[in-house]
Amino acid sequence: MRAPIDSGPNGDIKNQGSGPAAKLIQPLLVTSFNTYFMNSKTPNKLQQRLLELPFDAYLQIIALLLIKLGYRDVRLAGRTDWKGRNRAGGYDLVATLGCGLSSRKVVAQVKQFDTESRVFQRQADELRGVAIRSGAAEALLITSGPLSGSIDQEGLLLPLAPVHLISGDQLVELLISHQIGVTANGALDEALFAQLEQEAVGNRQSDCLGAKSELLLTVAVTRVPRSRS
């Protein structure tokens, strides 16, 4: 039986360890473990499983990853639904990087996107503004989908509130590398997913898109002209 995730009040996940933060702008190091599984069906299965999670359960997965990368005091900012009001005003997770006098606030905006939904320059620029307004030293924009090729990634790393981007492929590689959502033999960690789903209170992407599709179908049917006899 899996031990419960060590979480604090308000959905905070307590730090399970410490270490230097990963330099996200450098190429990811792929071990033999990762190489094997990145060539298997595991990445696609994991990416699909992430899309099936309630949004706050997905955020918990990202929070676990940030802890593994060396971030401390990782906590949810308040948003729990895939689509809904964001009380924090533009970011989903808050964390601390460094320690003592050198510690700094980091905010993260998390996108639960499929492979057809891209992150664009405007979203990254808006997140930089959010970081400055909230007093954060830097920001992370993490998506389970692709990044637009038109994003000026070098410009986003300028000293004033740099924004680090993590694409869906990078996210899956990092999760596999740290064995979050997958087991040592490459299977999906359904025990972890089941626990997070049970604790979740937010809605899912499919809940919102399904409701939208049903509404559009209802509108279309009501507008079908009646045939004249």
C-alpha cells in the first residue's frame, strides 16, 4: 500500500528533499533508464494519463516534480479547476528557490494541454508581468502540450523576471527521469494517480470540453429549420 503524500494545509505538498535546482534551459540528461522508456510507449501513455486527471491532481504531479528539482515550499496557489476563476491572478503554483538570504519566490503557470494546443509568446509575456506584479524573481510556464516555434525563448531569459518554459515532451521526460507517475519497470503508477484523483476537488479537461460540445450540439439542433409540408 502506498504511503500517503505528505501534504500540509491548503493542499501544500511538503518538501521531501533538497538539492540544487535543475537548470531548465540546459539540455536534459537522459540516463539508460530514461532512454529505454523514452523509446517505448510509456511517454505517450503518461502524457495521456496526465490529461485525464482533474486539474488539481495534475497540479500535484507538477508540484512533486518541482520538489524533485530542488524547489522548496511548493504549494497550490488556489486554482483547482481546469476552467474557472483563478484567485491568484495568473499562476497556479508558488515555490521557493535557494535558501537563507538567497532564497527567492518562484511562480508557475501550468497548462493541461493536449498535443493540438500550443503555448504562444503572449502567454509567456503575460506570465512575466504576473511574476513582476506578485514579487516573484522568476516564473515557470509548464505545459503538457507543445510550445509554439515562434516563442523568443532567449528573450524570456533576460534578467528581469525570467520565464523558463517546459514543453510537454520535456515534462514527460522529467517525470520519467524522477519516476513520478511511472514505476521502476515503466508501468504507469496507477496507485499514485488513484490517490490524487480521490483527493481532488477540481474538474477535468474532459468535463469542460464535453459540456461545451453538448451545448454546441443543443444549439445546432434548435436552429435546424423545420421542413414545410
